[in-house]
Amino acid sequence: MNRKSFIITLFLLCLNYFEVSAQESSVNLLQKLTELFPKAIITRIDNLENYTESYQLILDEPLDHKHPEKGTFQHYIYLSHLGYDRPTVIETHGYNTENIKSEVSSLLQANQVAVEYRFYGKSRPNPIQWEYLTNDQAIEDYHNIVTKLKKIYTGKWISTGISKGGETALIYKSIYPNDVDVAMPYVAPLINTCEDPRTIEHTRTVGTPECRVKITAFQRAVLQNREAVLDVFKGFSAEKKMQFMEVPFAEVLEYAVLEFPFSFWQWGGKCDEIPPVNASAKELFDYLNKIVGVGTYNDKMSFVYLPSYYQHLSELGYYGFDLEPVADLLTIVKSSSNARFAPKDVTIKYNPKYIKKVRKYVENKGDKILYIYGGYDTWFSCSPTPKPNVDALKMVLPEGSHSTRVKNFPENDQKLIMDTLKKWLD
């Protein structure tokens, strides 16, 4: 055999070896997952970027982990595989999820386990048994999933989540501090009360005085042109085929106006884009809709968000509306509470101790937690501050919004973030 033929033969043998190895690896992983979750429905799905295998798992999750005899619900998780010895990221989604790659998974070239929060999205039973929608039950979901997957994924483990998902990562860390090596929550609030006053204080002091004056003027202009704006709103809903039976148009408009300052700062609104007070009704509505998104109040989305309002008003706490700037123009909304959007078929009682206990833990004992925040984001006002003796890092992008990610920070800050992760994971 000449040299050229030998090289070609060797190449084909190597190619065949890697193809067989990849097939064996796939069978091997599927077999391992089946052994770990024998009652699960496991389906191969399209890979996210740079992953070799991806699976959707539908688990029979206990409604009550202390009393499994009370029944189960279908719980959706998505696993994306790189290697058994690679780091593994568990994304503790606070709501529904699909198979989406997190920034942390990209930064660390890690396996990823994306877990939908119980009773959200596809993991929502019908009807919802509200007494089982608690953080403690959800954390048991995550703990059991991680405990099983650690049998095959032997590298470091990192938890992450965004907003309510980041808050979930902090709750998880406070209850099972050794389940993961590092927690990296994004824009995660820990809210002190059912209507945390810090959010209103934030909207009254953030940015420039001139911008805050424009925000109030805009709110008032919408309500002073109520009938014309409502006409535009109704035309918009007809075009988008949205129904507003649960919360009628006129009431939605007032809630959207009250929501406006919170959402403006949360999502990085631009002061120079706020329409003037003499703008047309369509301009006023379009900008209100751009910042707040009136579609979140339609019948379909009102149903979708019921679990969120239940949790905020029972354990997580929430924010209240600042009525003062437009109180004289309100004709329907008289309460600062979000309770209007909570489920009606259940009694909700707020537990003020739950999140305070989590805050106490992460601020005083929460080592190896890397916090990411935007300084203008309204939820930043409810962020925890770790004590100096705690081995944690809190990174704040001064004018960042709720969309703040590592990639948005200056290069030297990104280096600090990555160096800190490397130190903790090494």
C-alpha cells in the first residue's frame, strides 16, 4: 500500500470510528437518562448551537414531594449535552420555557438543563391545585433533578436564571447550598413586602428630573385624551384579535398608565422617545403599548399569568402602583395593588417571612454567588447586597435595564466576571 492509499484508509477508519462512537454516545446518554427517569417521556430534539445531543424530558413530578400519593403533574425539562465531565448549568426558569441556550452555558461551554417552573407553560395542570404552587415544592423539583443528573454529570454545577428565575436560583441556593458550586442569578429581586415601596422610590429618583417630568406628563396626557386613546386601543385589539373581557378596555388603560414608569425604567426606555403632551391619540397609544405591552392584559395572557400573580401575592412579594401623579384622572383604579390580576377561585394570604429568610441567607452566607444587575432596572431596587465577608460578586451596569447581560458590561468588567467564575469553578 502506498503512502497516499494508507492515509486515505486511515482517514476512513478514523471517520468510521468517530461515527460509531457518536452513535454509541447517543445510545449511551439516552439509556442513562432512561435509567435515571424510568417513568419519563424522553424525546430527542434539535440541538442548540454547539451541543451534540438534546432531549426533552416530561417527568411525572409529584404535586407534593412530602406526600407523593397525592398525585403528579407533567413537568417539562430540556437537556443539552456536551460531555459528562463538562460543567453543567441548570437554568431555574421562573415561568414557562422552551429549549433556549443561556448566556452562562455559552460562557462556560457547559451542558445545560433548562427546567420549566411547575404549573407554568406546558407544565401547567388543569385545573391548578394552588396549594402545591409553592417555592418549597418547586425547589424540591430542582433538587431531585440535579441529584439524579449528578450521577452522570460529574463536573461542576452552576445554577442561573433571569428575573423570577434568578430569584428562584437564590431560593434554591438558600435551601440546598451544596447542590451547585456557583449560582449566577440575573436581575433577580428579593422583594420585602406585598407592595415593596422601594420600587416606587426608584421610579421617583432614577434618571434625570427632566426625564421623570416627561414620564408624568405622558401619563397624564394619555388619561386626558382617554376616549380618543381608547378608540385606538380598541382598533388595535380588533386587528390583533385580542379579547378584553376579564379586564375591560377602560380599566386596562388605567392600569397600563400606572404601569408605565415601572416598565419604562425596567426595560430601558429612552427619554427622547417619549411623545409630547400634544401628540396624537395614536402616538400616545403606540408608545404606551411599546413600553407596557397592553397585550399582557388580554384574556389569554391574563390566564397565562395567573400562577405568577398567585406566587407574588402569596410568597414572593411584588410592587405597588404609584397613584399620586395621576390620582385626579383615575376613574376606575383606586388601589395600588396587583391583586386585581390574581386568581379569583382561591384565598391568597401573603407570607412576609419567606423571602426575608432567603435574603438573610444570601446576604450573610451566600458564598459563590455572582449577581448581574442593571442600575436603571426597577427591580434593581430590590436586589440583595452581600456582606463584605461573603465570597460573592455583585456586578451592576450603571444605566443598564432588565435586559442586562454579561456581554453588555465593559471589557474589564467582563474579565472580572470570567476570572471570578474561573476561580470558583477551579
